[in-house]
Amino acid sequence: MKAILACLLGATCFLAVAQNLDKAQPQQQGAATAACPDCGVVRSVRGIKKEIRPDDRDDTKPSGLVASVPLGSGKPTAGSSTRLGKDFVPTSETWEIIIGLDDGRMRVLTVSEPPEVRQGDKVRVEPNGRITLRSR
């Protein structure tokens, strides 16, 4: 019986301490938020390639004759430019940057040029969306 009472007393003390810690954390985060609300750490950077679909209306327009003569060995080809070159798939590339802000929020930015930041870098997001490295 004494063991059960000791366990209940220990669990009650643990819960009381845990509740006090939870109440203290928002105050600590509030101080960090006031200093730099748009500062955080880069969580991930990934490149995204998208296939650009050609406009169907362009296929009906005559575009002319195209000849392809490979350098070295190979067979030359000639034909309509709408048929030749169909194996080429135009793509666009963007980069997605996920930043975990100091106040607990997450921010996702998409940029069209390769970013200068890497995972783990401490950064600041400017109002214009530009990402700058911050000093410690």
C-alpha cells in the first residue's frame, strides 16, 4: 500500500513540474520573437523540375523545314520542325526552401535561382522575400 501511495505522490509531483515547464516556455519564445520575428533555421532545400507543356495551338501552325546533320558519324535527318524535336521536353527549375522560424512557425519560399543557403543555416527572411544569412 505504501508503494502505491509513493507512486501516486511521485506522479503528481511530476505532473506539477511538467505543467510549470509548459507555462514557462511561451515566455521564453516570446522574447526570441521580439528580437527577430523573421529569423530561423533552414530545414530543407530541394530543387523542383517541371515539364513545360507546349501549347496545343502551336502544332497547327506551319513552322518550316528543319535539317539536322550530326557531327562525326550519323544519319542526317530533315522534316517539319513540328515533328522533329518532339523528343525534347522543355523544363523549368525552381527551388523550395523550408525555414523553421524561431517562434515555431514554418515558412516555405520558392525561388527561381539556386539558393545560397543550405540545410542548417541560420537565416533571416526579409520583407521582400529575400533570404540573408545571419550572424550568431
